[in-house]
Amino acid sequence: MKLRTVFITLALVAGFVYWTTIPNSFLHRATGPLWSGPTVAHSAGLGSDEQNNIDIYKSSKDSVAYITSTVLQRTFFFDVVPTRALGSGFVINADGQILTNNHVISGSSKVEVTLPDQSRYTAKVLVRDTADDLALIQIEPKKKLSFFHLGDSDSVQVGQKVLAIGNPFGFAGTLTVGVVSSLGRDIQSENNKLEGMIQTDAAINEGNSGGPLLDSQGNVIGINTAIYGPNGANVGIGFAMPINRAKAMLEGFRSGKNFGRPRLGISTVYIAGDLAEELKLPASGGLLIQEVGVGSAAATAGLRGYQSVVVIGNQRLGIGGDLITSIDGKPVTEPDAVTRTIARKHPGDVIDLKVFRGGRTVDVQVKLGEAPEEVF
């Protein structure tokens, strides 16, 4: 029994000596927090892309406008009641001119603009391009305004980062970020077909219409116009009108001309490769004309639409029409080649086409027609 007591006493003494001689750093680790990381979050930890988003938002947010329009409508009992529509816009110069979508202000009896500093204005409609769903409105600024710089939508590439700023559902100054998902999209709006749109996955919702789509330098490359989704819900597919289309409208307005958008008057589908060869067309491909508008510039120039319809896979295709292989000396390699070309033209300008017809290539010159604008 005494021997056992001695062993216990020695063990206790040894344990005391061990704990009093181990390093303090070990004790600190043993009794410290169970996780690692900084105790204070520092902004210096932001990535370069995050900082780019922040910088663009800070420099841009004061130039985005919140637009409400009052539309008078009749009820079932023929009473006239005012209804309000909301959208976005953006300041493009110090004079107070603002770009937006035509559908944001269409049919309105009064257009009101609210800027981020909560200053309110009644706007005047200067010009509208109904074909491209664009409008230019004017306010009389009470102070010096910051404004956006317009970029070049022809240089936009699929995959590049874009930022959208607007007022979705009335939540003013909302920033969303994404990429260019595709180019040259044609979509059917409520009243007309919108051609050559920029597709993006940056979230665009009701109220974003008319707001700017920006590149990573903060330049406007598009005007957010439409979304694709059930009941107007965002599903990652939004569309913006390329800013170069708005530049054409602005150029005509500032020159004092009753400017109209140039129109060729055809619908096309892009084909190439195996499908083109199956139709006995050049494998390099081009734009196969489906329909030619009656009385259009294309009809006057003698361009030809489809002669019959075939079903290839799940695609219904009109065949027998002209295949446009070159426009103004440049090979056609994109579905929006025509749209991009005429966006830089004016009514009355001539474009040179090479078309494959009846097994041979022919040259066709087309004098562009005009779709008149509404000027106020």
C-alpha cells in the first residue's frame, strides 16, 4: 500500500513539473480560438474585379435616372384613370439629355425624372426611334450633372464582363454584374421585332428598361431593353440594344434632320458548314434570305426570298432564296452582319452585297430605305 502511494505522489510531481515547463506558445495555441483568420476585415482584401465593380458603380450611379410616366387609360366603365409605368434612363451630357427606351415613355401624358439626389424634373420628349425602341428626353438641370460616356458596341465580345445599373421594381440604383452571353439576337417585342440585340446574364428585371449596360471601363455599350422569362421574371437572359444604334439616332437629331433608321427589308437565317453543303450552298456560309418586304429597298434591288420550305432536324427553313456571302467587301460570318452594317449607315446610302444565286455569285447594290422617326 505504501509503495502505491509513493508511485502516485511521483506521478503528480512529474505532471506539475511538465505543465510548469512547457512553452507559453503551446499553451496559447491550446487555449486559443478554434478557427484561424483575421480578427478584423480589411477592404485591402478586395479582389481587383471587386474593386472594379465598386469603382464603376461609384462613378456611375449619379448619372442613372429613375423615370416614371403617366398614361391615361379607360376602365371597363369608360372612366379615364391615370396609371404609372416605371423605368430607367441615363444622362449623356451636361445639358440634361437622357437616353431611355421608347416603351418606357410611350403613350405617356407626363414623363417625370428623379435623379439619385432626389431632385425631380418634368421631361420633354425630343425624339423617338420606335423601330429600335429608343427615346431621347430632356430635363432642365438645376445643377451640374455627371454623365456617361458612350462606348463602341461593335467591338463587344461574348464573354466580356458587363454591369447593369437601373431601378428594378423601383429599387433605385441597383447594380448587377454578368457577362455578354451572345450577340446578334433577334427578339419579338410587343409591337415589333428588335434586331441584333446583346444578350447578357446580368440580372435585368422590370424597371431596368432604359438603363445602361456598361463595360469594365464604365462606358455604355448597350441600353437594357427586354427580358426573357415567365411573367417577366429574370432567368438569366436579358437583352440590350447596342449603343451604336442610339448613336445613329443622336447624330440625326443633332444635325437637325428628320432622321430615320435605314432599312434593308429582309429577314435572314445564318447557315454554314454541313447544313449549307446539304442545301448545295457554299460551306463558308452566309445569310440565307427568308423573306423580302414588299416595296422595301431589298425588293427594289431584286433580292430574292425563299421558294419552298423544308424541315431539317427540328428546324423549319425557307430555301431557294439568295445567300448573302459578303457585305461591303467583308465576308459574312455572324448572324447580325446586316444589322451591324446598316447601323453605321443612313437612309439613301448604298451597300454592296455578294449573293450566291442559282449556283453562281452575283453582285447586288442596294440603296437603303428609311424608317421615319417621331420628332417632337
